[in-house]
Amino acid sequence: MEREGNPPATIKYTRSFLEQSTVMKTLLKTVGVLGVSLVMSGKRWSTKDGILTPAQSVLGAIQGLRLVDESITTATIVGTSCAILILLFLIQPFGTSKIGSSFAPIVILWLLLNFSFGIYNLVRHDHSVLKALSPAHAGQYLVRNKTHGWRSLGGILLAFTGVEALFADMGAFSRRAIQLSWLCFAYPCLMMAYIGQASYISDHPEAYSNPFFNAVPPGWFYPSLCVAILAAVVASQTMITATFQLLSQIIKLSYFPQIKLVHTSKIFQNQIYIPWVNWLLMIGTIVVTVAYNNTTKLVAIIIWHIPLPVVILGFLTFGALDGVYLSSALTKVPDGAWFTLILAVLLSSIFVLWRFGKENQWQAEASDLIAPSSIILSNAEDGPPPENATAGSLHLTAMFGRTPISAITGYGIFFDKSGIKQTTPTVFVHFLQKFQAAPRVVVFFHIRPLSVPTVPFEERFTVTRPLKPSVNGPRHQFFRITLRHGYTDEVVSADLGSQIYEQLRSFVIREGATCQYQAQKQIKWADQDGHAKQGEVELATPENGLDEITQVGDDAKCGASGVAPLTAQQEWTRRELSSLELAYQDQLVYVVGKEQMRIREVTGCKPRGWCRRIALAAFLWLRSNTGSKIANLNVDVDKLVEIGFVKII
């Protein structure tokens, strides 16, 4: 929703500074990807996110068995936890909807148990703990306990972490659903649970080591243990889903290579499953579970129109509060939080490196954004034809040497990565430069994914002409096709060529009918007696089922006497259709680009240049090891042509 009025000058200046400053843009990018990386690995060094969440949650629940039998070994607890985690990751391909539907009753039961236990303990034990809801007691606590109180904030932080997972999961669920479920149900239940545990610990100080299980009412230990284990699995699922969501957004922003994303729902567009990320998370979680085999160790790892003064005040207020928690959490670094930091730095480096490489790649590819009319002209459009050129043929423009373009039989479907209507696909430019030839039917083919489950077949294809067709019977025909599809549609299939042929044929028929209707709706003809006649005509199109041009005027007669002779436009349309059919019968090839990038040489001792070269070398290594577009095309290999070209970055 747009706001009325213009922002103050200070806001305009601040925004302009942030958008134009290279340093600020780099800083914001780095901070952003670092935050995402911390969520995926273990945010704020003392929490239980990313690969740490499943390990900490499941281990914490399974360790409740020791309250029943202290002889249970660590190996048994770790083995049971690993088995549960492996099962959790194995069911991820079923999708968020199915898994969430199964887990929802568990979460509801878990929260209701917490709420009930909290009320029970508050009634039976020290109800004066309700005073702790006053922020004044938090200040008194820090004043009274000084350094010890400050250090304890790292553990208190665990009480409200995981909220960032709610926002990370917004791709799978709506904002309103998350707000309502949290504020109206989850938050009150958890608040009551913590208050009840505090009330119990006030009367039984020794229960602080395992407050949940120690504070359960009599006779409810085993039911609560079972539900706790199931809830731990659900908590793990939350961060797994959040990791999928965050990574998919990072891919869209070109901070990570394109990898296989599986959409698991036809209703919710962003419910996805990423196979190799799922297995990497499983391996990392199992390793962490085995290495840190108890939760004590794991916890150690673990708006432009607002006035600028208000923004600064809010930043300082929340920054001071977060700074206190952050400084406390930093004390955990020597005890194991270094693991999370290293993992987050590694992920951030990959994200920033890929984005840096992509920006240099886009800059190098910008030189290939050429309009079709700037590279190809017909003889009639560019003065005297080149030597050895025939009438009506095409040739390259003066910028590319004015070489005649030879005709190759068949169809050439050139995959267009950019999809910009005013430009020529890079692969076609290099094809012309190498061979000075083009297929008789050239198709610039662009695939455009939409954020919908499916697109009806009749609405998928858009056909246009990037060049004006020759009226004298063209040696070449140029078309641009955009194929729009949903994330559940399979579009690049073995019959793609026949689909494109049918779309081109229908387009030519509609084009001819439209031109004829607009230019010659009133035509003249001679009837069977030789008398001049005039009237309206209805043209033959696939929609009306007619096979010829039929008169519909007042003097019309059915049969031969009512058929108007072919016009020049109709004759041209027939030649176009015949040319399309002959080319399709000859051959059909798919032409894709194979771009090889080389790094610009660095001369002299330039530290910045050498750092750039090293970063781009790492980017190119990642790029070469993240799959091939050829492998993802479900077309006949014998019809596939790859055109290589070099770009200097």
C-alpha cells in the first residue's frame, strides 16, 4: 500500500545514500546473508537452529528416559536419537502439507499439556512468581547478580529463540496464519508453562536441572515423555522447513547456484523440498548428535517514511537490548559456539561469492543484448545487397560484416535465457557469427516459470515475430515463443518440437486472418455469370471451421459462386504454412549455449585485482560443479546442438 505525501528530505537523502553507496550495499548484503547463515546453522551461537535444532531437540527429549532408569547409557540415547532423526529426514519428500497435517495434532497436544501443567503448578506451588512478568524485576535481577546475571542471559535467550523460524516459514504459510497461531495459542501456552515451572522450582530448587519432567503432575510422566519426544521431532521439522524456505529465496536472489527444487503442494506455491539439502542436513545432524551427545554441550553451541530520529531511537533501544544478549552469548564461543560461527561464515562466504560472480557474469553478458534488427537485415532494407546475395535473402548488418546469411533446412529452436523481447538470444548471435547461416525457421524460445501450480495449455504459449516477414516468400522465418508454466507442469518434453510447430501454424493462420479482415473486409469478385460483386467475407480460420473464404454479403450464394478468389494476403499465408511444414519435415534441432567464462588478467602487483581473480576462480569452480543445463533438458540428445562461446569477466 502506497503512502500519501512525499517523505522528508532527510529520509530521501538516507535512502539515496544507502542505495548508491557501494560500501553500504556490500555491508547490507554481508549482514543479510550472515543472518540467514546463522539461522540455517545455529543463530546467535547459543540457540538451537539449523542442523543443531534436530540434534538438541531430540536428544533433550530422549534424555528424559534417564529419569526413569539412570542405567541407560549414552550410546543408547544417542543411537535412539539418530534413528528418530534419520526417520524424520526420510519422510521429507512427502512435503510440508502432509507432514504438517500429521504433526499438527502433536503440537496442539504438546502446547495444551504445557498450559495445563503450568496452571497445575501455579495453583499447587508458589504463585508469587507472577511478579516476574514485571520488567522491573528483570532489572533488579541484573543489578542483584551483576556479572553472573549477565552471563545467565545466554541461557535465558533460549526461552524465546526459534521465533525467527516462524518468519522463515512464511513461504510455506501465510503471515496471518503465523500471527494468529503464535499470539492466540502458542505464546500463551508457553508462557504459562514457564510460569508453572518457575513456581515449582521456587518450592523445589533442585528441580532446575530438568524443569519440564520434574514439574509434571503425578501420573503424567510417561504420557508427557511420549509427547515430548514427538514434539521434539516437530520442532526439528520446523527448522528443516525453514532451511528449505531460506535457501529457495537465496536461489531466487542469485546468491546460490540453481539446484533441484521439488514443489510438494498444488495449493501452496512455496512448499518445497530440496533433496540434496535434506541429505546434507541429515548427515550434519547425525554428526552433531554423536559429537555433542548431551544437551548441555549443545546449548553451549547453541520502512522509509518514518522520521529518521524515530528510526535511530528504535535502533538504539533494540540494539542495546540485543547487545546485552549478544555479549552474553559470546562467552559461549570457547565452549563450542565456534562450531556454529565457522559453519555460518562458510555458508555466508558461499552466498556472497556466488552473488559476486553472478554480477560479474551479468555485466559481461550485457554486451550481447542486441536487437534482432541490429544484427539481421534483408537486402531491401539495407541498400545494395552484398556480393553473392540473392533477392529477398538476409545478411548481417555492417557492424557484423554484411555477410550473406545462408539458409539451413529445418527448424532451429534457440533457447533464450533472458526472455527480453527487444533482444536476440546470445546463442543465436554466436551461431550467426560462427556459421553465417540460419535455419529456415528460427524460433527464439524462452521458458518463464510462474508462481502458480499449473498454467492451462491454451494459455501457455505466446508467439510473436522479432523481425518483419518478407512479403516475397521468405527464405527465413523468425518467431519468438514464450512458454509460461507452473511449478508442477512438465514443459520441456520429447514432444516439445511438435507443440512448437502447432503453435507456429496456428499463429500464422490467425495472423493471416487478422490482416485480411482488417485490410480487405470489403472485397470485390466476379460471380459465375461474370457480374461484378461486392460484399463482406468471412475468412477460413480454425475457430469457424471453414475451409475457404466464403462470402456472407447480401448477394451471397452458397457453393462455388459464393467463394471469393484468394487475395495476396491469403496466398502469402499459404506459402508461410507450406514453408513451416516443409521445414518441420526436414529436421528440428534444439540449440543451447555453452558459456565459458575466463578471468581478466591482472597486471602488476594489485592486491585488489588478485583478490578479485581468486574470488572469481572460486565462483567458476562452483559453477562448473553445480550441474549442466544439458542434463536437465528432456529432449532427444541427437537433436541437441551446443554452441560454445567465451566471456571475459
